Amino acid sequence: MTKNQILIYDTTLRDGTQGEQTNFSAEEKLRIAKRLDEAHFHYIEGGWPGSNPKDMRFFEMAKVVKFKNSRLTAFGSTRRPHTKPQACPNLKALVKAGTPACALVGKSWDLHVTEILKTDLDENLAMITDSIEYLKSMGKEVLFDAEHFFDGYKNNPRYTTKVVKTALAAGADVIVLCDTNGGSMPHEISAIVQKIASSFPLNIAGIHTHNDCGMAVANSIAAVQEGVKMVQGTINGYGERCGNADLISVVANLQLKMGKQCLPLESIRQLTNLSHYVSDVANAPPLNARPFVGRSAFAHKGGVHVSAVVKNSMAYEHIEPELVGNHRRVLVSDLAGKSNVEYKAKELGINLAKNDAMSKKIVHEVKLMEDRGFQFDSADGSLSVLIKKAIGEFVEPFTLESFNVVTSRSENTPCLSQATIKISVDGEEELTAAEGNGPVNALDHALRKALTKFYPQIGEMHLVDFKVRTLEGSEGTAASVRVLLDSTDGEDVWSTIGVSENIIEASWQALVDSIEYKLSKDKMNGK
Ligand SMILES: [Zn+2]
């Protein structure tokens, strides 16, 4: 291992799933694991085989997968008090998981031993020794997770140090220092890591932090600065309570800001994709403000910022967005002037700078629509479609003949919506019907069903978020609603918008824009 190498240990599939909203099936876990392997993560913690049948099934399925770059790891706890390790079902499940490495969690805070586990301090040490020796005798690499290490050290440093030394003496390969409650500050992490460094070499130490103080990434970085060689965390920071350290930020910071080597450069350029992929599988809308990879991470709204960034991107950007696979976005809103529209058009391969009249016409149209409640800074998909239409470069992919949506419920059946739709493509008519759990859902299904015959790539896309907001009507007018849709095709995420007094009409506008955006994007990319 080179001096600058930091090992990246992903626990999205285990600690990540402790998050309130995060659930993966065994099959989804396997898809994510393969993706992490492709990205050269050093360790992938797949789950806790002793705690549930789903994780057991994941490890069974993983046995036939050849991981090229990552070591698959199974997680479990030390043997129960006063039992033999070979009789402990949890340790047996760890062995049966068939992974080259095991993460073994043990208590390192005396309070947890006596008050939670209700056993004595010496028995806890014996549990650690027996469990590690047992796993080592089975040929496993053992990473010992010292649970509550930092809280333990603050309260009883002698006992916590003894726990670490016991694990090492039993043959642990890596000692992972855990801030399990997420309550530590970076300066505390630094000071405690410095002190423990006299007990064992930090080149076999790892750090595992939680984000309860918003410090998980900072704490991981602080530990690395002191010499720790492994960082544990999750993609997008998913995890219990406020989450784990977000490995996306950890890796980007260590590699791009601190000159450490975590993943190959190609994987760093895929971080945005990876983040979106995992949020897609988790069915969680991607967070726009996520550092490095969020859609807003390199978005510029104010006209002054935009003209500055056009001159020199360093003026308002801390890195080149492409380094992490993200891209610069210029938001067009009522703050915007011609330069924003021109920039947006350039992204679409259209040079508007030469066509002053056209730029002015588009800005004028945007402003009129914003007056009606449209908001293009959060709907770049709709804006792209609008620009293409304005310059006459847009061929309507289909024509709506009619649609009809009904919602019904009776005493004993739940509410169900049905939509029928008639469209035509190049004169060929298509009539379909579909159901949904709501009227918009039914309409979305019916429209896509009708179009898939003509445009099979529509099968790649789906909605990830649907937001509705009521806009106050101005004097004498009814209130209207604004619908914002986020769609994805696994590669990109885009937003589209619709505004109407009728929620179905507003949703329809946003749905059509979303499909038109996808088709024109694919066409531009030669698909
Ligand atoms: Zn944790």
C-alpha cells in the first residue's frame, strides 16, 4: 500500500439500510455491490447474515459473483456472554456467509458493557478474544469495529484502550474506531486518535462516523489527517438517524483536495452517476444540494455570477464539475438576463449569441411564463424544450388526440384511477388504457405505454419525484397549481414543469415536457 493510499469501506448495504427511508431487496443489494466493485471500492459490507434472512440470501447469491476489485465483508457481533464461539449462531452465520473478510463489532465503552449488555468488563474482553480467534481460525480477515470508541475513550480511556489491545492480541487485522453516536467534534477525534496511536500502528486503523452533529465527513477527514488508513461510510450518507459519513464527499475531498489516493480517477469521474444510481435504487429523490454531485452543486442563478463564470469558472466554482462527473448549470429565472439563456442554449448546441433578436424573444417568453407561475430555475428540462421550440428546431414527437381520466372507489374497493389516451405519431394512431394509484400516475402509465411502441427508449425513464404547489391567484383569477416532475433514465435527472388551474392539465404539461426532453436529448446524443 502506498503512503497516500486510503482504503474505502462501503457499508451502504448494512449501516446505510438502518436509515429510516432506506430499504433494499437482496437483488438490489447485489446490483449496488457490483457497481461498487466496478468503481474499485476496497471493501463492501453486504449485511448482517446473523440478523435476518434477507442478508443471508444476499450472501448466498453473492457466492457465485466474482468480485474483481472489492473484498466482500459480512458483519456481526462478538459471541454472547458465557457461551462458546463455535456455539454462537451469529458467529456461525458469519462464517457461513463465505466472505473473505468479516467485520466484528464489540463493545468498547464500559457503560455499554455493564448497563446495556449487563455483563462484566472482563467477560467482554473474553468475548472479543474468543470471537476474533474463532474467525481467524476459519481463515477470515477480521476488522474489529470498536463500537462507541470515542465516547468510551472520553469516559474511561483505560478500558477502551484495553479493548483495542485485546482485539489486536487476538489477531484483528484492522481496528475500526467508531463514533457510533455521532456526537464527537473534529478536534476531539484528532486528539483521541493521536493518543491511541501509542497503542497500535494507525496504518491498520479505520474510522467509522455518524452525522448527528453534521460532522461525519469532517471527522473522517480529521482521522485520516492523523494517519488512519481506512474510512467507512455510505453512498449519499444514508444511515441511521442523521446518517453515516457520505463516502462521495469523503472520497472527493481526500482525493481532489488532499492528494490522497482512494479510487481510480475514472471512478472519481463517475461519482455523480454512482450517487444518482444508489438514490435511484433506494427510491429516494437525489438531494440537489449534495456537495460535489448534487444538481445544484455547480448551478448559477444570479446574472452577475453567470457572466463571471462564463469569463472564468473559478470565479464561483471550487473545482471543475467534470472531475466528479457533474456539470455546470445556469438557471434561468426572473433574475436572469440574456447571458443565462444564451448559456443554456449553448449547452444544447445552439449558438444564440449570434442571434440577439432570438435571445430577447426567449427571455421575453420566459418572463411571461414566470408571471403565470412557471419557474424555470428548477425546471431545466422544460426550458430546453422551450428554447428548441422557439428556434424552430423541435419536431413534436407525437400529437395528442384525446385523453380521459376517471377515478372511482366503492365501499369495498380502494380508490383506483384509469386513463385512456389516443395519440398519433406520423399519422399512425394509438389508443391505450392504463391504471394507476392516482389520476396522474394512470395518465403517465397510459402515455408511456402508447409511446413505447414508437420510442422504445421511453422504457428507460421513470418519475422520481412529483411536487405540487398551489399558487395564489391574482385579483379576480382562480388559484392555479404548479407541478414539478423529476424524471430519470438512470444516466441523468431532469425536471419539468406545468402550471394550470387544473392539476391534471398541469401534470400533463410536465409529463409531455419530460418525454420530449428525453427524446430530444437522446437524438442529440445520437441514440
Ligand atoms: Zn454505524
